[in-house]
Amino acid sequence: MGMRSQRPHAGGAVLLAVAAVALSACGTKSSAIPPSAPTTVALPAPVTAAPSAPVPAKYQAMFDQTSRDLDAYAAAITAMPTYSTSAASQVGFGELLDANGNRQGELLMPAAMTGVDQSLDAFKRLGVRGVVVGVKLPLLLPTYTPQAGQYADFWSAVADHARARGFTVDVELGPLFCGTTYSQCSYHYPTTVVGWADLTAQQARTVLDQIHPDYLDLLSEPNTEANLTGIRELQSVTGVTDFVKEALARIGAHGDTKLLAGAASWFGPVYDEAIARTGVDGLVTHIYPANASTAANLVATARVAHDANLPFIADEVWLYKGTTTAAGNVQASNGEGFLNTFSFWEPLDVRFMQATRQWAAKAGSTLLSGFWSWQTQAYLTWTPALDATPIARVLLDSAAAAASAMTAVTFTQTGLALVGR
């Protein structure tokens, strides 16, 4: 989860921030909670929530432009060569928003694991195969966070609960999204690439030692890291490769966990070509927005991964709505989260998931994760009153709607499209 603010380049779209959100009733010190028993629940027949609503006049132009961009995105992927050399098909993953680090202290409250287990069970019923967990810096670093040990205990239990359900676990690092609706915080980070790589490696070692994920995403949005840390060099090719090399060296042995890094779909393939030579175990991307430019980058980077014989995963994807900009304003993520909640977007969200699954199949990607996972369970119906409601309140309403859908065992068409049902 990160900030979609693209570096300018010829023909490229520019993307702003989207971040994980704060669920209302969650948080616990998880070391006291044992892993839940493995579940073997059969997948229910697809039951979907109410159909999507008409597009409000206010958003019609935005909807139409997003649809046209999506047409170009899908067409480019349809024409894409197949780079995969294996018969493995892609699988749908879900972002475990209940356990995202941007919730900070809520994760240490007594009810946190209840929300986590509710989401994990809902994912299992939907047919999701794994989860992505945002373990954000500097929450596992005692020099920054007095509760670092408690956070480590919480995320260790989250991973155990996920594995008990047969899920693959992907951990995504990166800094907290300070200064937005999603995370109120302020930290003084190192001012150099090497300094930030050292902090990342320190947190990565705790993740490896206590959480034991299948995948560990060290970097996937270079400009997001640059904007949130203030280290501008992090968004250059040289800065990115220096960061990855330094982090890998400081992390050292990492067992069966695959260490991944990459540049998101709004970056050209030159970034991933350089990252592929650093010694990483695989490449990773985030997919925003859906247009001809990002599709071209995804096609080219799939070829990079194929030629380097490296796994290539997409551990954060969703259909971006709204006008993209090169400003890199972190606050813009607030509006993106708000837009995603409305059901009139559902037909386009479905088309995006279908096209992106086709890309994953051709690229040989076995991990494709939907970020705004509440919308796999439920949307909100747009009204003028809701449109005028503060963003934080709308996000809480969205979380509540998702929780109700989990209890009712209903899914959206978007959720079904994510897992290919």
C-alpha cells in the first residue's frame, strides 16, 4: 500500500496515493492468542450483494474517462505475449486491512484479532489463496517505537492465523503513511539511501525471525518511499538499486522467505532491469492506474522477469479512479479511498480484475492481490449526503458494510472476479 505518485516520463500517467485504512473495532496484543484451528470450509455458491448503482452525474465524466483508459489497458494485455514457462495459474490474494500498520495503536487493542479472523474467514469463503500484510516502518524498531515487541507479537499471531487457514503470507514493508486520514504520525528518518536501507533491513530481520512470511516486499513504489521519507534519491534508478543492494547485504540469510523488490507499473522497465541484477529473489509490482502506458510497462517488465528467470508478483492492485497528477501530494490518497467505496464503480472494477488476471496468467505471476479488499465484500451506495460526509466517516461506514457482508456471507462481483469465480 502506498502512494501512487508517479515520476514524470514520456507518455506515462501519474499516480497519487492510496493507503491502508483504519478499521474501527480492532487491535490486540496477540501473543496471548493462539493460532486458530485450520479451516476446511467448502466454498459456498457465489452470492453477491445488490447490483451496482447508476453513475451519479457528478462522476460521469470521471467514470467515462476511467472506462476508456481501461479499454486501452485491457487491449494491450490481450495483445501481450505469454512469457510464462510454467503451467501455474495466478491466484487471488487479499490485502488484510485489519492488520495494516497504518492503524498503529489500534492493532494493540483487545479486539484486533477478532477483526483479523473475521476477514481471514471471509477471504477463505471467497476463495482467496493468501494475504498481504503491511508491516510498516518503524513499528518494529525499538529505537523508534516503545511497543515494537507488542507489534511483532501481533503480526506473528496474524501470520499464524493466516497459515492455519492454508494461506500464503506476503509482508510488505515501507514507511507509515503519516499525515493522512490513514495514519497520524511524524518521524525523523535518516536522510540517505544507505540509512533508510539500514532501517528497512532491521525491520526485515524482525519480520524474518518472528513472522516468517513466504514473501517479503522490500520496495515496490520508489517515489512513495521518497515522498514519505524525504530521501529524494530513492526515486532514481541509482538510488533504488543502491537501496536494494544495501538492504539485501544487511539482511543476510533469509531461509525460505523470498526477498522481493520492484518498481510499480507507473515506472518504466529500466527500474526493474536494474533491480533484477541486485540479487533479489524476485520482482514485485503495484498496478495503478489502468491505461495503455501502465499496461506497456507491465508487459515489458514481465519480459524482464522472464529473461532473468525471476518470479514476478503483484501484491497490490486496484482500479485507480480520478485525475492523476505528478504533484506527489500524500493527502490525495484520502480522496482515492473515498471514491473506491461507491458501488457505481463495480462494473469497471470487475473489468479491471479480469484484465489484470489475464496479465498475471501471461506473466506467470502466482500472486495478485486486491488492495481495497472491503470492496470484495460490499460497496456503499452513493447519495448526495454520503458524498458530503467526511472521508474518515465514509471509510468507517465502508468497513462496517464489509463486516456485515462477511456475516451474511455475500460477496461483490469484484470479489468474485479477483479470484476468478
